[in-house]
Amino acid sequence: MSESVVVIGNFDGVHPGHRRVLEAAHQAEPTLPLIVVTFWPHPLSVLRPGHGPQLLTRLEERIALLKQAGADEVRVIDFTHDFASWTPERFLSDVIRPLRPRRVVVGENFRFGRGASGTVETLREYGRGRFEVTALSLVQFESEDTCSTLIRQQLAAGNVRRAAEHLGRPFRFSGVVQQGDRRGRELGFPTANLPVPAILACPADGVYAGWVTRLDGLDAHGVPLAGRAPERWPAAISVGTNPTFDGLQRRVESYVLDRTDLELYGARIAVDFIDHIRGQVKFNAIDDLIVRMRDDVDRCRTLLRQEAA
């Protein structure tokens, strides 16, 4: 194997701080392949079951985002209890050194090895005579350190605009459309429904304006796009359990504005959240719900027109 430049980290969300690490690695060693080493599942979900954070992206999405950010290769380490017991030196000798790095680039808060005992200084000591080490400070947005934890907190508060500022893009939730209760269609607002797995982060329950994109290479009616760009539609998005009907399963339900002809069951879609409209409300009468839904749709339409202008 030829020499490489190696970047190490968890990279959940692949936010601007993560992308800056990859950019710095490429700038420092522009002629070398850039290899990213990341971990799955999240270490805390293994070390403290039930206490791991909800993730901003699925693994396949993380890999795709890392490659978009410049990674030539992504090495995914299976984070197990056995792996967690490795010393920092074993991690470096068994995982990093075989990649033949000329340089290793990490964030300044990088920790690794048993009990998170390895630090940037540990990395430098091991690398002396073997490879160079670059450690980067955190990226900030308006005096706040950008990190995955802060983005999760903003999503949990329903503040999707603030989350997008720290992500460098709108928060995206994706999945395969499942058949729901069909109540939305009966009310005149058919929705594309995505279940929310417990492992994934999602905005707080409520109504949002956003965009829906079909990801499987087909158009609104299931016809191949034949080289055309994926279709993207403005939407009113509901997150929650549908309390008016005593629902139990948390879902992301997207009504594509002014469209009742979409055929999306079984399609993989992405939902990009742009702004918060209101919190979740339980209505005592269906008519009251319909009136509020019409108002939600009007507000989403106006907001998204302004956002697209």
C-alpha cells in the first residue's frame, strides 16, 4: 500500500468542523489518498447501552457525506467491547500504521483507546519518526462551537434553522415511505410517512416547512428519470405520534404542497427541514384540525417561496 493522509473521528453529521479536518488533510498532503477512519456504532451506545446519542446520519449517509467532502476511502471500525479495551498504542499499531500515513489529522479534542486515555499528545509521541500529526481547533458559528451534540440539542428544541447553521446544510431525515393510516388522504392532505427509529435524531414534535426529494432514480409516478436530476418538492411536514388520533408510532409525515398524485409507497425519500411552523397539538374536533392544517400549508407555501427566491 502506498502512503496516505489519514483522518480519524466519529464524524456524526459530517458538519463544517468535520469537513474542515478533511480539507486540512488534503491541503497538507494534496498528492496522497485521503483515508477516513470512523467508528460504528457510536462508542457510547456500546459502553453505556441505552445512553448513546441519537445519530444525525445513518452509516451509509455518513460515508456518502465524507466522500463528498473529499475522502478517497472510508474505513469503518466495528466498535465492540473488545475494541474498546484496546490500548491507544494497539489502535495505532493495528489500525492506523498499516495505512502508511505520512500525516494524521484529527480534531484537538480527539480521544482514543481504552478509557479514552489516548490524546493528541499520545498520537504525536507514537508518530514521532513515523508520521506528522495535525490537530485542529473546533469550528465556531456566531461564537458557538460547532459539534454534533449542539446540533442534536437544537433539533430536540425544534430549532431546525439553528441546527442547519451548524450543519452547514438543512437537517435531512431519510427513509423508505411506508403506508400509514391514510387519514391524511381522507382529510385532503395525503402524506409520505417515514417511521422514526429510536437510534436516529429527528426534530421535536411539531409542524415544519421543508422539501421532499425522491432518491431512488424515479419520478413522482415511478418512471425512471433517465439522467434527469432527482425531483424535489415543497412540503408541510409533521413530526410526532398524531395525538388527535391517539397514535403511538413517531413518524415524519410529509404533505407535498398541492400534489395528490404522487406514488411514493416503497420509495426512498429525503426530507429537508427548513423552518419550524408550530408545535404538536391535539385537536378535539376534526374540523379544527383541517382548519389548522390549511393554515399550516399556507404558511409553508409562503415561507418556502421566500426561501427559494
